[in-house]
Amino acid sequence: ITDIYGTPTINALGTGLNNDCNSIVIDSNGDVYAGGAFTLAGGVANTIHIAKWDGTAWSALSTGLTGNEVNALAFASNGDLYIGGKFTDAAYPYLCKWNGTAFSVVGTNTDIGNEVLALAFGATGYLYVGGSFTNAGGNPNADYIAKWSGSKWESLGTGTNSSVYKISV
């Protein structure tokens, strides 16, 4: 953002976060979603590891995500927010989606057995997931990187031999 003279300007997002922010995405309405190690955004309750900034105030997504930090955020073309990290909520550990009202699991709650570090959607709508997991969805070749088709996990070749930290499409 620049002012009328072309000078970059920075505006604070409220009183901010009480710990690290690992990922930020902006939806089609201009709302900012932040995920990270924080447990409080702008003093708002239930902003544990995930929060939304609407241009005026922070708000919670349900009661937040328990366990540990959010590492990656990505929007699907339908507007669902996909969230990956170290969080360990029993119903959706490591990877879930937010439809604007509630969190839900991607696949089953045992499909991803370890930390998600990266998310990206491809041109065909597939979700690519990278992290420290092996055998995504029970697929023995989906190690550290996998593709979610919307109904099943698919491997990319034989996966990789170590954690995937970034994905760019």
C-alpha cells in the first residue's frame, strides 16, 4: 500500500498477535486470516492459533485450534479455508478446513499423521499438502507430499525422503 506520494505505508492490524504468525491469506472480501503460534489476537477470546481481521477488528474462528501452531493457509476456489499445522484437535488433527461457520476434517481424522507445513491449490483445484507426514490417507507413496483430489489422497510419484516446507503452484 502506498500513500498519494508513492511512499509505502504500514497499518497495524489492531493490537496484534501475542506470538508468531506463520501464515497469512486474504479472502475475496479483503478479510485477512492469520495462523501461527499465537493464542490471542487483539485480545479476542478463542483466537487460538487462527484468527480473522475484517479491517476493523479481530474475530475468532469457532474456538480456535488446540494443541500447537498453524503453519499454512490456503483458500479453495469455493471459498473454503484450508488450514495445516501442528494442531492436534481430535476431530481434525494437522489438517482441516473452515467453511465460514465451522471446521471439518479433510478426508478422515487419521489421513495425515504428522505436521503439515505447506498448502497450495493447483489450477485443477487439487490441494497439494507438504509436511512431516508419511502415508497420507494410507497411501504408502504419499510421504511428505500428497495431493487431495476432494475425495481421496494421491501420491506424487513416490513422495520425497524428507519434510516438505514450501509448495508453489
